Amino acid sequence: MPRFPSWSVRAVYAVVSGAAVAVFLAGCGTLTQSSNQTLLVQTVLDYKPVDGVGCVLSNAAGRWFVMTPAHITIKKAAGPLRVDCRKDGAASNELVGARQDRTLWGNYVFTGGLGNKLDRETGRGFEYPGTVTVLLTRDAPDPRYVPPEGRVVY
């Protein structure tokens, strides 16, 4: 008769507890993650920070307004976050990509991919960078504008 190693109750408890924690941490983001995320939005023009710039942040889950620099809480989505900022002839229109967080493999291993579909719908398995730095550029003059005759423009 084969002899099995003698496991103590403590060892069995440790193995079962470790497996349960791994399942919980690697599971579906819809169950383990928040649908909100706080970001720091800051703006830069000519390598210098610019305060008081109005920015509109938008994604598939909503739209938010902020004056930089500021922290703002947004709803997460699987798609990109559009950041549109403007102040005194300087502007920027950027896309910030969302990346899937640590729940990706748990979704496939424990839910057969169903968790990934749910995370894409709710945005909970995705996150944006914690700091969004927007690079402003000065607006170019409208090429269709022609100054009046006889007027010197410098």
C-alpha cells in the first residue's frame, strides 16, 4: 500500500488559504475593482507648468471638467480618455489609453473569458495612468485670415 505524506492541519489550512487568496486577487475586475479612478491632471507649455487651464475629460462612461492642476475622480472605461484643454491661445487634444489591470489572467483562468467581457462593459478591469500631463501648444493663426489692405502686421 502506498504511503502518503502526513500533512498537518496547519499545512492544509495554509495551502487552502493561499489558493483562496490567489483566486480572489486574480478574479474578475467587476467583482474586485472600483468603477472610479482618481487622476492628477496637469498642463505644461514650453516646458513650464501652467495653472488655471480648463480641461474637459471624456470617455464612454461620462464627461468631466477640471481646472489644472487638480485631482479628479472619473468613471473608468475600456476605451481611451480624451483630454481637451484650452487657455489663452494654447490648446491640446490628447487621448490617454486605458490598460487592463492585474485581473486579465484571472479572467481567462477562472471565468473562461466571461470576466473579461464583463470588465470591458463596466470598465472596472481597466485603468488610466495616475498622472495625466497634457502638453499644450500655441494655436496657429488662421491661414484664411488676411489683414486689411494698407495695414502692416508684425
